[in-house]
Amino acid sequence: MTAARKPSDWLEDMTWHRRMYDQSKFRWVPEDPMSLALTWTKGRVEFTTPGHLRRLDIQLHELRYYAGGIEDAMLDPLALAREQCPDYRAGLELVGMTKTDVDILRYNALGGRVRNHPEAKRALRGIPLPNPFSQVWELRQMHGMYAAADNILEDTFCDLATELAEDLGWDSIAPLTVIHRTGNGVRLRVEQQRRERGLPGDPRRRVEQRY
């Protein structure tokens, strides 16, 4: 029999976990985020009209809510680690997080999303270590796949919003969105996307799993 691992062993276990699975057990390829994006758009790949913009923004918010449940699933293992791990901050660093990241997760968590998320269960399936840091690491990989799908839809939204604004004006498309009340709000959203992701064809729009 193998002795039970103690909280003081969690950092060593996490390092072993990443080495054992070449940094992540849960893997995804670029086709996976595209498949997720198509699932949320009901298979639509062309977006040209104001109605498409409205529906696309709704689908984006639905995707973000669902993906948020994967982040919420990190809260229980993070709480256990904070309570029991002697070097909690070092563990967070191993999984690429900070205390501020955890505070943001806790602030954004919605009741009813946390428990039994099907994609959270899939990410943790087969992990041999009852280690909260390893669990958080794998959940972050799963959430990264959904974040990549989010980026695909956000790129599409901003590309279409720019095209429509040229003909209709930013103020005319604001009522089509879920949260924006002014054209300036939509324009600032597009400008942020351009800074982070660029125009169509920009290499930053390529999706890949990053450890």
C-alpha cells in the first residue's frame, strides 16, 4: 500500500504531475475550440446582418456563462489548498495563478454554477493524485479551450460590428448588443479586441493550447 500524501507533499506532487503528463493530462487541438464555437452558433459560419450581430452577442454571453462554471469548479480545491498547504502561494505560482486571480474568481462566482459541471468532471477524469493544485491545473487547461472558443466568437463579433458601423454608425448597432448602451461602448470593445487580437489574418488569432 502507498502512504497517503500530505498537504506538505502537494507541491512535489504537482511538479511530478506536470512532468508525468508533459505539463497537462487534458489536451486540446485547434479544431476543438472551433467545434465549440460552432456549437454555440448552431453551426452558422457566416455573419453579415444586424440580426446576426445580436444573436452572436447573445451566444457569446451564453458561452461565457457556461465556461464560468469551469472556473467556479476551481474554488473548492483552491480553498482546500489555502487552508492546508504550508506554501499556498508557491502552489499558485506552479499553476500560473496569483492571489489576485483567486480573489477575482471568488468575486465572479455565481451560485448554482459551481458543483458538478460536466466539463470540469471531464478535465479531472483519470487524474491519479488527490491534489488540489493538480486539479486546478487541469481545470485551467479545460477553461483555456473554452476561452479560445470565446476569442473566435469575439473576433467575429468585432469584425462584423466594424463592418456594420461603417454603414449604420456605432450608435445604431449599440441596441443590438447585450450590454452596451452607447456606440462608444461598442467601439471601445472593438478597439480592445484589435489591440489584443488584431485584424483577420493576425497570427495572434491562431488558437493553441498554452501551458
